[in-house]
Amino acid sequence: MSAIFGMLGSTSASDGVGSLQSSFTTKYECDRSSIWFNETCGLGALEQWINKEEEYSPQPYQLDSLIIVFDGMLDYRDDLKEKLDVGLEERSTDVELVARSFMKWGIDCVEHLMGIFAFSVYDESINEMWIVRDRLGERAICYTHREDGLMFSTTPKPIATYYDYDINETFLKQYAVAPMQLKTHDPYITPWEKIRYVPPGHVLHNQQGKVTLKEYWTYQSQPEGTFRSEEECHEELDKILEKATRACTRTDGEVGLMLSGGLDSTTVAAYAAPLLKRGDKSLHAYTHVPLSEYEDSAEILGNERPLVEEVLKYYPSIKPNWIENRERNAYNTVDDWLEILEMPYIFFGNAPWMLTIYEEAQKSHVKIMLNGKHGNFTISYGSIGVYYSELFRNAQISKLVKEFLVQLKINQKIYTALKRTLRPILLSYRNKNKSEQFFKEYAHNFFSTDLQKDINYDHLNTDESNVVKRLKDIYQADNLHLRGTISTMCSLNFQCIIRDPLSDINLINFCSRLPSEYFASKGISKKLVRTLMTHRLPSQVLDMNRPRGRQSADWGKRLESEHERILEDLKESQSDLFIKYPSNQLWSQLVRDIWTMIFVFRTITIQKFKGGEKV
């Protein structure tokens, strides 16, 4: 894992990469940092080793006329070595494998590389450069292109510092209104003018000063796979998850997991814990627990510790860490996160415990932090209500009748069975623009009239009547890019790489071939994971009727002691984007409604990001 940077086309390349290197080494700890340059090109890397083998291939790495810098972690390395067929050693590093791959296939090597990565290849013999970002954008890379050349970096601030670029006001507007979008929405701009992110699944090519972007991967629904039975499907899925977890846990250091009581992270735990145990390692699990004075409701489960404790009975090799840290809250961690991310952020509710988890993991020498965030797009995707709507709209009445009979068997009452079968169908028509109406009210309450005119809501109206199409729509959203950007910044700060076995490309391809009924049917939402994990997770976790888990459910209670400081900050936060809200009305709403808190805190965050000046 590395921060990588470089410059091409300028006679001051050595000064440029020297400045970038200084920015990184000043801020981050590293195992090694080096630069390479000639008259018009420079490359550099700040290395943070996840595996000891990385010591043997200093970056920038040279192979014939190629000079390469690499950030990330390759998966399925043995398969790649077999394709390369060049007698590579066991300790061959990722950057060496990328170099060998480029020598064999050129830039088409991206089709053969698996894992999470961003890298740059410079061919000195032809004076051309390529910059690559992985398929889902789990590692970030950005660039600026000017008359005097191309400069790239893992993070944008060092580039902005070198060129003295201004803060990007359009970025701040987009940040202020999310998940709504501006009519001129551009997901790949950065907080600084003239700097852009390479989009996920893209290659940037610089040839004779001309820069082009080419997409090499996008999510595609595949022709439906054929299985003789669901058991055969589960057998193949099990093998994929086993291999994905093994690839994601490849490190000489310790492995951690952000573990809740939900289906995704518990599934990751169920695969990772036995795998690590076979290698005489334990899985370090980190679970947020709410304040002791917080009380759950009948519908919401904020304290997931009892569920995690049930998982620990299944996998006793897991080392639990219960994260409460009552001193931290969404407000008093803003400065910390702005320093870590170098950009405004949106996860205020989760910010306190995420910060503590990373700090505690660093103390335990965790080099890989697992999560299951992508599970909603793969194994735990699938709403039974959307499936019923799909059956109705496709006139598959016989299947819908079977689903009604399943509901009747479960509920024993005709009225209840009819309600649970037909209600989602009616709501899919009535609630077509539900998200749009929901956020329009917040826009009216918080944003200036001019800003409201610039907002577009169309993307919020997702298709609720087709399981597979809805999944495809999800992959078009910006949150994959944003998630990768945040993960990259966290990994550099805490010297651990963030991995999710549930975002494995083989798993994504597998799920893209499944028909709707594998995701949801027979009265079961998220059917794929619930049936696969029947004997591997506790029934309490798998129970469809248990209260819904909610992370950071105690966020409002944590803020109670910050009343005066927050309102004082709001008075000082002058903004042309937001409407001034009467403070006597705002406080009671702020600690009860999470979206009110989020939009209010964005005002404060923008002000702090800009150094206190008027937004």
C-alpha cells in the first residue's frame, strides 16, 4: 500500500515530485519513500507495507523502460503468476506483478489484474504514461492537466498546495445538497479547482501531452446462470466467498473487522475467523456500543452487542473490542476527520466510533481492516416487496399466488397474508417519487432559493419494481467512488488497508447472473445470504422479524452536552448556501432528526474546511 504521485511533460518534474513527496512524508508515517525522475518526468511513492515482501521491490519500480508506482493490494496472485508464466518467486511483490503484466499485455493488463489498486506506468522509451484506477474505485487517484504537463497524486491536497489552487466552490455546493444533486452534477471533481479523480474502472493515458480517459469496466447484468438447485448455487457461492476472504486477509500483520449484528459483517466474520485461526491468528472485531443510558425502541436495535455475542459463541477465536467512548460525538470529531480526510464528509453519526476503532486497531498493529459494506449490492441484496412488484408488473400471477400462500402459511391469517403480499405492490406505484418528496422538504427548509433552483432529484427515484434492474441502477451511483476516496485517506492515516470480501469482482459477476428469485422469494428478503448462512450464523442474526439494526442510534444523546457550542458555531457560520434557521427552533429538531443534524453540520464543516471564512 502506498501514496503514489508523479508528473510528466514539465522541465520542473523533479521539483514537482519533490514537493509532493514532502507533502506526504510530512503528514504520514511510512516504511520507505523514494522518487525517480528524468528531464521531463518524475514518479514517487510513500510506502506503507502490508506484507514484508514489499521490502524487496522499492518503488518507483523499474523493469526495462518501464517505471511503475503502485498503491493497493492484488488478489488471486497465483492465478496471475500462472498466466504470466515467467517463473516468479513466491515473494514477488504486487508492483513487480503489475510490471510483468504490463510487459506481457500492455495496458490490457487491467483485464487480468484483480483486487483494489491505483497505479501509474511510465514508458521512458516512448515518453507515455498510464494511470489506472480499480473497477470499483476502492483506491483513489487524482490528477491535474495543464499546459506545462500532467501531475497526479493519491490525494488532491498536495497538488493543490504545489500549484496554489483555490477551493472548489462547486464541490462544496455538491457536498451541501447530497444525496440530492446539482443539475450540473460532476462526481469526480475534488475540493480544489482544476483537480479531478480518475473515475473507477478507467485508464488515463498521456501521449504527447494529450490526455484521454477510457473505461475498461462497468457493471453489466449477465445472462441468467443455470443451477440444478439452490444448493448448487450455494456451493459455488461458498467457494467464491472463501477465496475472496483469503485474498482480502493476505498480510503478515493483524486483521481487524468492523463488526455489527447485521448480515454482511457477520458473514465476513464467519468466513474470516476460521481462515485466520488455521494460520494461528485471531480476528480483531470492533463493535460500536451505544451509551449505557440509551434505550432501544421496539422497532430499532441500536445496541447490537447481544447479536455480536451470539456470533462469538459460534466463532470463539474472534477477539471482541467494544467501542463506546462516551466523550466523542458527531460535533467534537469534525476537526479530527477534516484533518484525516482533507475534505468535508457526510458520516457524522458514525464518525465518533469509526475514529476510535481505527485508533484502537492501529495500537493492535492491524494492517487490514475488513468490513461488509458492499454486501447490500451482492449477498444481502434483495427486497421481497420489490420482488412482488416485479411479479405483478410482469403478470407472473401464478408465482405471486405461490408467494401469497407462503405468507398465509407464515402468518396464518388471510388478511395479514394479503396485506404483506399486495401492500408492496401498491406502494411501488404510490411511492414512485417518495425520496424526491422527502428531500425536497429538507431543501426548502435549509437551502437558499438560488441553490434550490439548481437541484435535480431524478436520480433519487429508483426502480422499485425490478430486482435485477434496481441492482444495476445502484452501481451507477456515486457512493462507490466516494467510499473508495474515504477508505484511501483512512488507510494512509492509520497504516491499514480497508478490504471488503463482499466487493470481490468474482462475487459481483456471480451475483449479476442470478435471477430475481435467488435474491428474494418464498417470503424472504435477502434470501441469498439468509439461506447460505443458515448453519453458520445464529438464528437471532438471520431472523427477518427482529428489530432493524441502526448504527450510531445514540447520536442525539451524545450531542446533548454540546448544545451551546453547536449553536454558537452556527451563529458564526455565514453561508450563501443555507437559510438561517432560528436557533430556538433548531435545537430540538437537530437532536431528534438525523437529516436535520446532517445538513446543519455540513454548514459548520464547510466553514471549518474553509478556515472560518464566509462560505
